[in-house]
Amino acid sequence: MKITIEIPDEEIKDAVLNVVAQQYYKNYSTDRRNVDRVVSECVRKVIYEDKERITDRIVSQASSHLKNVALKKMMEKMTED
């Protein structure tokens, strides 16, 4: 007797990632604390090294949003009065 089961690669990947994530969050250990610390340091390093570009992008997006949304609302308010 032979049974063949086909499971898509995406389902296998999702299942493995779920198991790893559950084990990671279930078992608090020094390893997990070390991983969290290293990830935190890496994120901080990336942000501080590139903070000028990140700031410029945030300001650019905010000004674009203000131009698109706030200016329209301001014009509507001015025409109401």
C-alpha cells in the first residue's frame, strides 16, 4: 500500500514558521534575550547610521500628505466663510 500526499511548499513554510515562532515565544531563555538584544542593537545601528535619509523621507512624506489633504481642507474651510 502506498499513500501519496501533496502539500504545497507555501503551506509547509507557513507551518514551520509557526512552530518556530511558537517555540520562540513559549520558551523564554537567555538565548531569546540575546536574540532580542542583538536585533535591537542592529535596528538601532541602522537607524542612527541612516537617520538623515530617514528624517528627510519622513519630512517629504509628511509635507506631501499636508499638501494633498490639509490644503484641500483649508481651501474648503476658507470658501465656507
